[in-house]
Amino acid sequence: MGKERDKSHHEKLFKASMSPVRRQIIASIGIHGKTREELKKELKLSDFQFKFNLDWLIREGFVVEENGKLKLTEDGIELLEAG
């Protein structure tokens, strides 16, 4: 079972890393976190691009929202460090 989790984990990281927009979002959130407004202003993405990609990162467990601030999970930090 551990190997299957590793395979799905790596596939998830790969999917996230293949999107330049998702990589931008992860890099912008960084270690300290940001609000949605700060992130949207900084990245200058369309509403659709922003919502679609941020929702995907949240759903897949790379980003969480706590007290109005977006923060990276362990997977998000792993993706950030991978560049």
C-alpha cells in the first residue's frame, strides 16, 4: 500500500508542477502565506484562471485557507522546494 500512495503522491506533485499558473500561486503564497486578495493582485490572473487553479490546489491538498489566509500544506511546501 505504501508504494501505491507514493505513486499517487508523485503523480499529484507532477500534475501540479506541470502548470505554470499553479507553480506561480505556490511560489507567491510561499512560507508566510497570503490572503486571496494579495495573491490575486500580485499575480494579475483572470478571475477564471485564479479560481480554477487555486481551487485545484486546495482540493488536491497543496493549499489550505485558515483565518482568511492561504497557506501551504506539507505537499505545498514540497512543491515549492521542488521549484
